[in-house]
Amino acid sequence: MRALGLLTVLLIAGCAATPQTQPVETADPTPTATFEVPAAPQQVLDGDCDFLDGWTVTEGDERLSPINALVQQYGGVRCGWQLDGRVILAVLMPESAVNLPAETACGEGGDAAAIGCGIDAVVNGIRISGHALGDDLALAQADRDTIIAAFTATATDAATVLEPQPDPDAWPAIPDCTSLAGSAALADAAELDVELTGESLAFGLASDAYVAPAERALQAEHGACSIYGIDGDEKFGIEMRVLGGGRWMETAVRAAKGAQVVDVDGLELVVTVPSATYGETVNVFDGVNWLQVQQRDDERLYPALAAIVAELNTP
């Protein structure tokens, strides 16, 4: 039986770790009175995945990123289970959060999994969506039926959780990257004599076998931006992900190991967090919103972020 190297789903576009910029000014990441952090969205089943008897609940990708926070933003929870080399990956969320056809067919699992069977059911206003993965078709089918039965029994008497309503002050789910790139303040921060280009990025990159269809549908409704310019040997580039209404993640970001608050002119709150994958992430919180970029050794980064946030806040 093949080993399934799929318990941690890689959802952020990869790039090499870059040198870390020294913060302008650091402080203890203790909450300040600048903004009342919203409570985290209520999750279906209270975020509890431990309802599949005999299976071990597995930890997923715990990185603090807008991509990973997306499911909970909509009242859902991401779950994983393992038994004898087989894996079940799913998200549970309010039924109204996504609208897509149910898929329970079986086929090639992709990557490390030979077989994958779709998981999809709606019970008591809660939807489960995902895949049962393994090497044997009959076992994958049985695992699909087992998780749907366990979910049905658990969700039938569960409390109703409605999809959270968007905050009126939230930034757009899909930013206008072209407009952001055209900001005069950003052009000044980039210090290039060329027009910057803005392009939309996919909000989440991973094999479809390891991302639930419902989560993929949410990702399709959210965009990220790449903004760059090249002037001879000089260049400037920034890739960012935005989660409008994601300020509730401030508490977790502040509590992360090595978190530092950075005092930046023009930005309400900046918290940097060391990252084993990217070196360091820069988290910008403004009003109810959250923006994240990977740190880079470029003194233009913070002025550029201030220009981008100002543009996002422009009606």
C-alpha cells in the first residue's frame, strides 16, 4: 500500500524563503486599544471533527494565512481522519455558503492516493464535502459511506449555524489588482520609472484530490494579487492575499510564536510572524480586514503596503 503523504494540505503558492527585513520598530504583541477585534465566526458542530469512531483525527495545515482561514470565515471547519493508511479529508460548513452539485463518484485520487471517492451530503443545513482516499476502490467507497453516515448522525441534532454575513466595511473578496497597481503612491514607493502591472492570482493552489470541492468553490470567489515592475536592472514585486472581514484572525496571529508588532507609518497594525516555509509573513490589519504578504529584503515593502491599503480603503 502506498504511503499517503497528504495529511498537510499545501494551500499557499510556494516560493523560496527570502531574507528577513528588520522591523522598523517592534513591540510586545499584546493587544492595544486601536481596534476591538471581532470574535471568530461560529463554526458548525462547534468546530469538532471527532465524530468518526475508530479513526484518528489528523491535524491539517495550521499556517495562519487568509487561504486557511477562508473556511472558518464562512462558518465552516476543515477536518481530516486517518485509519490504516487511508485518509478522509473534508470541510463542513453552512449549506448556504456554497452552491455546487453534489459529487460522490470515485476515480483516480491523484498524487500519492490511487483512488478517491467524493463525499457530499447535506443534513440539518450543514454540508460535508471532501474525499475518501486510499489504494483500494472498495475500501474508499466504504469509507465514503461511513463518513456520510457518521456525519448524518452527528449533524441531525446539531445546532443551526448560519453563514456569517459580510461586513459592510470589508474589502472586496477579489481585489482590483490593476487598479491597485496604478496607485500613484505605490508607484512612488516602488521607485521605478515604469508603470506597474497588476495580475490576479488563484486563491489557493493544491491538488483537487486534497481540497474539498466546497472549499475550492470558496477559493474561486476570492482573489490575490501580484504587482510588479521592471526597469532595466531594477525591479519591484509584491504578492499579497487579502481576506476582507478577516480581522478576527488578529488574535491568533498575535499569539503565534515569534510574533512581533511593527510600527509602520500609514498602517494601523502590522504583525510579523516567522515562517518555516517563507522566512517571515507580514500581516497587515486595517479596520475589519487582513492582508498578508511574504517578507522580503526590500525597504520599499512597508511604504508599498501603506499605499495598497490606502487604495483598498478608497471608495
